[in-house]
Amino acid sequence: MERPGEPRRGRSSLALWCLMMSVTPTRGCLLDLPWEDILVPHILCHLPLQQLLSLQRVSKSFQSLIQLYLANMRCFDSSQIGPAIPRAAFVNLLKDNEVLQQLALQNCSDWLTDQELLPVIGQNHHLHQIQLKGCAQLSRHALVAISLSCPNLRQLSLAHCEWVDSLSLRSLADHCKALEAVDLTACRQLKDEAICYLVQKCGRLKSLSLAVNANVGDVAVEETAKCCPELEHLDLTGCLRVKNDSIRVLAEYCPKLRSLKVKHCHNVAESSLSILRSRGVELDVEPPLQRALVLLQDVVGFAPFINLQI
């Protein structure tokens, strides 16, 4: 029985031991227990995906059990298997699943294309979290498929997916209005107009990343501020066209803002950031005086005593 506070690794080892014991001749077999009521929700759920795949090779009964588990799995995370998973294996793993809620395929660019992803998206209409960071071989059709098949989507990461364009983002905005977190880091095709359309349609956004996008400027930031009053986290790292005016609008319209990243935004100065700093918003740039002290310390090897009241 699981003990309160027992580490997940311990539960995993216990579950694996119980399953392996079931293949030894005993009076009773663990596989005789109800699969859907006991084994799947209370034992298999504690095993890493890699171990589950290994168990398929134990016997035909185990193969059938694992296939049942995969068909009812709510969360699939490719990191549990590793980036070297074959395409055919991925397709086989999820071919019978229609109840996925979370799908994490970050950094699967070596093998993931529309051909593998679209069937999974098309048969899973309950997805509310999708992670596609670094999946460079997909196309705009993947985002359109997500928008049409996943109306309840709340979190989506498309970081470093340069295939994302304004038309596919418009489709997402039109059909996924419950979005709360979107990561568009380094989606370099996107301009202010596309971001404006997204935030106008998705006013529930709490987290948005537009980092490393030279085409994003004040227009997009100001529209985000005015349309998303629930915004808590905004990443503008490396957005060179963002200036002080939009940061002031952000401070005015987003009272719930908790963190703002503006590193390498060379046109954003302390005159606008100080408003947010005084409210306790977490910023990734230091105040000018503190920054100067750090630089001085780097140069001379120590920070001198300075009377800050002068």
C-alpha cells in the first residue's frame, strides 16, 4: 500500500516488483485482478513509460494489459522515453488513445512530422496541454489541426517552431479561446498584427512569451495589455522594437502582472520599469545603480562602500 509522502520512485519500484511477481507460478496471479479498475489506475500509473514498454515483452497477457493502459492514458510525455523513439513506435503507442489530456513532444524534431502528429491530434478532442517546443519539422497544418480538434486547449508551447505563421495563429485564436498560456518564443514569422489578433480573441491569457522576435513591437505589447487583464507573466526577451511607452501601458492595464522579462530590450529603460518594480513585479534586469555596482565589482574584484543617501 502506498505510504503518505512516499517518493514516486519508490512507488514505481514497488509497482514493477508486483507486476514481475505475477509471472511466477503462485496460487493467485496479479493479472487476475480487474485490469481497468485496479491494475491500470492504481499500479501501472506509477510506472515510467519506458518500463511499461519493456513489460510488453514479458508475455501476451502483459502486452494486452499495456495496450489497454496506453489506450486510456491521459498524459503522454516523450521525455520519459527519449528523443530516439522510432516514428512507428510513437504511432503504435497512441493509435488507440482518444482520451489524452496532455501531450508533450518537446525537442522531437529528429522524427516528428505532420504525418505522425495529425492522427493523434485528430482523435483526441480533450487535449488541454500541448508541448511542441523545438519540433521544427512540423508545418502550419499541425497548428490548424490543433485549433480545429482541441477547443478546450489551455496551454500551448510552440517555442522555436518557425513554421508558425499568421494564418495558422489566426485559426488558433478563432477556435481556442480558453487559452491561458502560449509560448511563441522565436516564432519569427509573426508580426504585431498576428499577436494583436491572438490577444483580442484570447482574453484569458495569463502567460505569454514573445521572446526572440524582432518583428514584435509596442503595438503588440499595448494590445496584449489592454485585452488580457489577467496577464501574470510576459516574456519580451530580445524584442528590440519594444520601447518604454508600451511598458507603461502594461503597468496601467495589467494589475495582476507578476513577472516581466525585458533583457536585451535596449529601448526599455528604468523610467518605465520602475513603476512595475515598485509594485513588486519580478524583472530580469537590475536597477541601474545595482547594475553599476555589479559591473564595478567585476572590474576591480570588490564592491566599494557607497553612501546611498548622498
